[in-house]
Amino acid sequence: MKTITGVVITYNEESNIRDCILSLKKICNEIVVVDSESSDRTRVIAEALGARIIIQIELSQIVILYILFWSARRSFSWYFILW
């Protein structure tokens, strides 16, 4: 069976993260939120919905992806990335 990790890069997405994660759960086995130190409740909501949180400080998207792939320690077949 193929496995899919959904990756969402966020910054202050409190109003959108719930719907985003619920949509991703329909097609993804795991959801990772890479958050750029949001000052709202983005991380709290995402974690409550079962997402794994990685906090990154104002890094370029390429650097975020590099960190994500090397820190994931998962063996998923596919990654679905939203930003």
C-alpha cells in the first residue's frame, strides 16, 4: 500500500488550518505542519487534529523541505506539499 504524508507550511493560518487538515486526512496517512512561529492558534489547532508539528524560523521553502525530509524519520512513499 502506498503511503502519503501531507505537508502544510504555515504562518498565522488559524482561520484555515482546520479545514485544510480535515481535507488532507481524506487522502494522507500522516500530516506534518511546518510552522514559521505563528503568533495565533495555528499550532494548537493542528496538533489537536493529529498533525505533527515542526517549527521553523523564517526559512526559505527549499530549506524547510530539506529539513522536513531529513527529520521526518518516516518511510512514506509520497509527499503532498501545500504552501
